Amino acid sequence: DAAPPRKKRRKVRAFGSSPISVAGTVDAVSPILVKDGSPFALVELYQSADDGCDYGEGGDGDERGGGGDVYTAAAILKGEDALSVHPAIEPGRTVTLSDVVSRKWEAGKGFRDRAA
């Protein structure tokens, strides 16, 4: 028997490239926090292959979306315009974030030391 054909993967933009829009279902949202005088909030989004995501095979194997692969992203909302919509962001709600710029993220030294 021949293996089923692989799904085509959509090209993913490089980190730090021009702004993109990201759509997904809100899994969690933090309260507004302040660090060094700058307010921000964290939002975790997910999108399952069943929701029309066409990223191909892969994902983290989470079954949140009713089966199939699930893709997750963490976003940091900062700036007056972004934080003005914070009260309307609730878990389970589908949102589209505009003007998103992707960045690599690395756990701080304190987190790495505790994990070791």
C-alpha cells in the first residue's frame, strides 16, 4: 500500500519580517501587567487543522480543536491601541490580531536554571 500524499505546507514568514495578521481562538489571557513602567498583556491562541488551518502536517498533537493537529501562538499586547481591546478578549472567543510582528522568544536564565 502506498502512503497517503503529504499535505502541502504553507510557507511561514521569517521572524521579524513585516507585520502579519494572526487569527485563532483565545485559550488564555493574562491581566494587564506592568514591567519597567510599560503595561502589557499575554494572550495564548490556538487554531486546529479542523478550523481551516492549512499549515500541513505537524503541530503539537494537542486535541483541543476536536481532533487533528493544533497550532498555538503566544502574543504580547502592548501599546495603548492594543491594550484598549483587552477587556473584550475572553477565552473561547475567536480573534484576529493585526500588525503582528513575530519575534523569537527564549526563557530567561532564571527559568532555565530552575528547570535544570
